[in-house]
Amino acid sequence: MGNSGSAVKVCSDHRGGINWLSLSPDGQRLLTGSEDGTARLWSTADSQCRGHFQGHESYITFCHLENEAAFTCSADHTIRKWDVMTGQCLAIYRGHTSIVNRILVAKDYLFSGSYDRTARCWSVDKEKQIQEFRGHRNCVLTLAHYSSRDVLEEEEEEEEEEDKVSRDLLVTGSTDCTVKVWWVSSGRCYQTLLGHTGAVLCLILDAPNRELFSGSTDYTIRTWNIVTGEQLKVFKEHQGSVICLELVNRHLYSGSADRTVKCWLADTGERIQTYKAHKHSVSTLKYHAGILFTGSGDACARAFNSRSGVLQKIFRGHKFIINCIQIHNEFLYTASHDGTLRIWDIRGICKRNKRRLKKERSGQGRSSQKGSLSRLFNNKVGCMVQQENGE
């Protein structure tokens, strides 16, 4: 295991805990949303604060950053859109009657989920609600979005003629133990996925494979066919709530309140690795270049070799739970309830891991070559035996 890391920079401008951290698509900026009711914009080039967004009347629960606009949602029941360059509030989306805890931006849509038991769809460019999704019996905690074009065959699409205007679907996970899939255009519920016995805390969508993964306080992860609604598999080895999920190359990583992360083969449901060493719940995780980075309630971030499960580095310095992590240009960004954004240099472990992967591939190549030569030799021997027997 590598030694403990020290942050190359600590950004402590917020006066309250940071609840979320978002990276812009072009990687040039980061956005933090805080308990102090403000959001801040940071440059990834020099780690300086480049914007301060003020206006919410309560704490910010979640944030999302595009290249030119920022979005925040709050316990004040509203969502706000901000101009990245000027810091000006461009729009306020009103309609929810309780805490808005999650937003998702897709195409020209802005989706939101709330403690008021609804999800809503808004026009990004206008302060206008397009659709309301009502049917959950408790708060909506997590969202996902896809288009039926990504998953349905042509004949299946023809059956949904009323939804041809818009083939977009919204997926919602709720504390009522269900996942629901909705047609965006009509607000109609397309599927209700039943099976969890606890709150649904996280969702990961794999539209090309028609699959949805959901993690719950019932300690399980479940896989669903998003076209038929069929439950495909149940992953049962965790001993605590499943808090976060990440899907990479059909490997599913799950972080849990049982202080572990597990890696599963998405196709078979087999658990192939467990990452230990956390002293509290695993609150967030991110895969990067063969390394699994985790953030925990024990105030530490960690780096594991994703294949072997070996702990490579511990990042110490935060005082409270790490709520979110991002990675850009081989720098790790961690946002904590202690109100700080910390930046860590991970070039060293990334470089070592690349060398290890190269060595492993080289070894596999030699092994494969030996296997080929062995098969060639055996084939030749077989041919010689057949000739001697006159076959």
C-alpha cells in the first residue's frame, strides 16, 4: 500500500458542507453546491474560484454543470439556472412543494426529483414546467433518462404511437421501494419495477443492453430489463445499504454502508472482488484508468487496484464525510461536508498502474504465444500419428 497523500490544494471558501461536485463536459470547470446556500465555480487549470452563485433561500442539495450554464437545486423547493461567465441567475424553476434533491439535464430537458413525491420535467430555456410525474408514494431520490430509440425495436416502437412525438423516458427511484419508468411526453407510467424492500438510493442505466441497475437500503442491487420490466438478477452479498453504483466495461462497482465496495460481473451477477479498508460507509466512488477511487464517511478517500483489490493510497485531510469525487487530468477532487474542496495529485499512482497493466498485458501475450506454439506442436504430433497409422 502507498503512503498517505497530502492535498496539493485546499479550497475552503464555502461556509457550509459541500453536498455535490460537478465537472463540466469540457473539463475546464468544477461546480460545488453547499449547505451555505451558494454554489461556487472553480477552474481546473489553477484551482481558483471563478464564480459565486447566490440566491437560494436554503441549502443546495445537488448541482449540475454544463459548459455555459450551471444548475442548482435546493431545500427552498426551487431549481436555478446560472450563467457561468457572469454568475447571473438566468431562470428560477418553481412548482415543487418540498425539497428538490436531484436534477438531471438531458437534451433540452431539465428533470427534477423531490420530497414532494413527484418528478418534474422543465424546458431548459424557459421557466416552464412541461410535465409532472405523479405516482410514487414517497420521495423521489434518484433519476435516469434514456430514449426508446436506444432500446426498442421498430415494431415495439410502433405499439407506442401516442408517444411518437417524444420517445424520451425518465426513470425514478423512490423511498417507496419502487423504480418507475415514465413517458416524458405524456407523463404516463410505462413500467413499475417491483422487488426492492427498501428505499432505492441509486440507479445506473445501460441502455444499449436494455438494463437498469438499482441499489437499495434492502442491501441488494437488482438488474431489470427496462423494456419488459422483468427483474433479471439480484446481487445479495452486501451487509448494508447500497449507496452508490458505477458501471465500467460491464463491471458493476457498488459502494455500501457495510464499509466495502464490491465488483460484480454485470452479465452473470458473479462477485469477483471486494475492496475493504474503509472505516465507515462508502459514500461515493469513481473508476479511472484501472484504479477505483472511493470516498467514505471516515473522511478519507482511497485508491484501489481495481483488479487485485489492493489498497494503493489513502488521501487524508478532510474532517467529515466525503460526499462526492471527480477526476480530471490525473487530479482527484474531493468535496466534503467539512466545507472544503481538496485537490490531490494522482499522477504517480496512475503511472504505476499503467506500467503494471502494460507488464500484465505483455505477460499475457507471452503466455498466449506459448499456448499457440503448444497447440501447433500438438497438432503436428497428431498429424504424424495419423500418417503412421495410415489414416
